Amino acid sequence: MHVLVLGAGVTGLATAWYLREDGHAVTVVERNEDVALESSFANGGQLSYSYVAPLAGPGVLSKLPSWLLRGDSPIRFRPRLDPDQWRWLAQFVRACTQHKSELSTRRLLALSFLSRDLMRQLQISEPGLQFSHSNAGKLVVHRKRASFNAALRLLDYQRSLGCEQQALDTRECVQKEPALAHLAGQLEGGIFTPGEDSGDCYQFCVAMTRLLRARGVEFLLGTKVTALRRTRGGSRRVEVLAGNKVIEADQIVLAAGAPSAVLLKPLGVRVPLYPLKGYSLTTQVASDGRAPHISITDFERKIVYARLGDRLRIAGMADVTGRSADIDPSRVATLRAESAAAFPHAGNFDEATVWCGLRPATPHSTPIIDSTQYENLWLNLGQGALGFTLALASGRSIADLIAKRRPAVPLDGFTL
């Protein structure tokens, strides 16, 4: 079959990879002039296979009032005259229960573990795939005793699902990552996961594109999909329009991130998808080597630090403020200040490269990997902040569905 993949971020490219592996003719359609220029360009850089707890959790609602009132809060909400925003928020609030959080965590772990296995296989089969990859592990540090105690309680649950994690006191955190010495007096402890990776998602996408082209995959870059419309004659099929031109294909996979919801509305397909704006800084590591070598997540600040070769990526924020990726200077200033306070000698944060992107998120943080009521339209959407982590498993799963194979992990909870 000839399959169109709409979107050339990491999820779309992973989808194209496994469709081509199945022997399909594949065309990737992307509105930008190159691949991975939006959410995949400068994300947090963590391949967080074991730490996939959804944003909606039982402790979130009590924190929201203080978060929404503070200018430097990790989550920011700005109301819009947008029914989709309010509908998403209502579903998010309903997802903030212990039961729903644990259910989403269990489902996400199954998908992320598959991604981890697929990444290992890919690196063996494609040894030239270079993307500043490291397997140094991830340390989530806690500044408050209450949050650390909650993490300790979650540890047993995570272990029961196959996660290999260790609880560390403050001294052990600094031993594991000496760059944390500056913060020792502010830490209560941390959770270390040795099997976690980091890497540059943009480099990964560029390398995958090169491999895909070598395998005959066609790329239509700089091609904006203007509409998805029903084909004439009453059939339950969809066609893709770029301007006034129809792009022909047997099957279509929509993996275009946040704009996908707008494309689907005229078809009567409503997806619980809304963009969460995030920010990142990328700086050269200081020559004296006082930047962290393992991935660090500052739990209270909701900021991640990932070493990418001789660079340090710092990422954070989840702004529910609309569909614009315009940079808010105050959010950048907050990220610079937090980075300098946490790792003052790691690099020059004032000269760091700034990025802002829209992460396509669902209220439960579980992506949508499913068919639609149209026989040739498939969805691979909503990976949110876990796009890099879940991309390979999401791509493999949608390829399995198109081939009418049983996916390697159950897709309950990932359906439309």
C-alpha cells in the first residue's frame, strides 16, 4: 500500500520507519521546510522510559491555586474564548485521581518499555544512528519532605510494574551526581533510575530521515495540508488536500501534533488534544566540567536537565495559554534563573539558545493510537512531553494496526 504520514516530527518519522519496514510505499508530508522543527526540535532530551507518570495526578489540584497565582510557576493557565481549552481542562481535572493516575501510569509504562526495547534494537541494527545518546540514568530530586515521601510510596508501585529504581538520601544524590553539591542543603533525597537515556531528538530525527530516504521514503517538505475531506460518493474515506491539490494514497496516518485537532474537526472527529507550551535552553557545558552528567529532574520546579554531549539542555514549563508558540520573555527569564540557581557553574545561561514549542497533550497524558470511523484514516497523536520516549512504540503500534497484527502491547486506553 501507499501510506501518507502527515507530520515529520519524531512520532511521524517513527511511524514512517515501521510502515516502510512492513514493505509499504511511504510519503511523509510536512508543512515546514525540514523535519523536526517544532515540538521535536529542542525538547527536554530525556528518554524517560520508567518515569512516565501523567501530569494529572492526585496531588495536582491542591497545588493549582498557588501555581496559577505565581508568575514563575511550572504550570500557567490563561483563559481563552476557546471551548476546546475549557473542555480539555475539565477532562484534566476529572483525571486527577489516584485510580486514574495509576491506570495511566501502567498503560504508559507498557508503551515506554516497548519503546526502550525498540530503541535498543534500532541502535544495534543501525550503528551509524548518532544523536548524542547517553545511558547515564536519571535522578529525580526532591526539595520537600512531603514530595519525597510520596515518591517513596510510589517506588513500590513502580517496581511492581517492572521499573528498576533506587531511593537515595541527599548524600547519595551528590555522590551519584557531584554537580548537585551546590544544592545539597536544599534536597531531601531523590529517586535514581539507572536504565534511563538521554539524546538530542532533532539529531535523531535528522538521522532517521537520512535512513528513511535511503530506503525509498518520499518527503514532501514545505507542503502544508490545508484540509482533510471526505471523498465524494458517500464512501467512508478521506483525502488530503495541500492547497487545491489532492495527495493520493491508500492509507493516511495523522501524526501532525497540536494542529491535528483543527484538521479533524470538519470530519466530525473530535480528539481531546490541546497544546501545552514548553520552553528550553541549550548551552555549551563549561570547560571545568561542573555540569551534570546524568539526567536530572527537579521535581518541585518541574525542570529537567539533560546532558547532550558537550551541551546541556534545560527544559520546563507547561503553559495552557492557547495555540501560539510565541516566546514569553518572562518564562525564559524564569528558566534562566532556575538553571543558574541549580547549576551555577554548568554554563553561560544568559547566552543559551532559547526554544519554545507546543506539546500536543491529552488530559490523561496517554496518546491516541487508533483508527477512526473513516476506513483509511489513522491517528498517532497526543504523546505530549513524552514524544521522544514513546515515538518508536507508537509508530510500531500504528503500523501493527494497519497491518491487522496484534500490537505488542495492549492499546486499551490509547483509543479514540
